[in-house]
Amino acid sequence: MVLNPSDAFSRAQLQILLQAVKSPKDIGTHKSLAQLGDSVTNLIYSLAKSVIISRFTQRKVNRTVLSHALKNAGMKQFAKTRSDAHALADTTEAFIGYMFCAEGWSIDKMSSLLWEKLSQYDLYDYKEETKGAIEAFTYLLTNIHTHLNAKWEKKS
């Protein structure tokens, strides 16, 4: 599909890019989806943190946070075999990117899910923030996993 610059952007155009995705493993190992998901991940975390600390902030999410969250959510099996922390973080980002592009999960929805858990931690303390971020992303990924399981069970 070739787009004309005058064509209106639509989520359907993003979904065309995901036609090869047929399973959670396809999502978890999709490199370009992880690249997009990296931006979405940092944005949703920065928004949730900004609301909690009452000022705008920009924060890149540590790969250790994302890799622990993926393991805690029981989703490690969707990463490449023998993945290190970087590859596991990429898998997390791919799932977040997928939910944004294919499932229509909004930035607001994902930020709110992070906020629910992050708001219980002192984000001015690095160790507390890290613990909170792991719990928040675990919660987000658990919601994603539940959603996708229901979706793929219907297809079976």
C-alpha cells in the first residue's frame, strides 16, 4: 500500500504493518515494533511520573526495569531464546508498541495503568522509583497478557 501525503492517518494503516503478526511470540520478537514501542514506553512512563511529582519530566525507562517486569508478568517465553536484559526490554517495548498500534490502547490508558502502581512509591528516591517502575510495568504487562490471551483464545 502506497500512501499519498494527502491521505488521512488512520490506525488501520498501522495495522497493515502488523499483518505478519500471528502470535504473541511474533510480537515479542518484532524488532521494528520494539523500536516504536521504545518511544511509547518512555512517553507513558514520563507522563505517569509527571502527574505524580506534579511537574513535567522526561525519563528513559531502564532496561533492567523492563526485563524484570516481563519476567514477573510471565511473558519471558515470548522473547527470543537466551535473551539478555536488553532483548527482554525490547520484548516489553514490542508488546507496548503492539497494544498502541494494533489494539488501540491509548497513551492515556497505558499511563493510567502505570500511575496506579507508581503513585504508591516515592519517586524522589531512586531505589523506590525502580521498585515502583518494576511493579507498574509488571501490572501493565499483566493487563496486556490477559487481553491478548482472551483475543487469541477466541481465534482458536
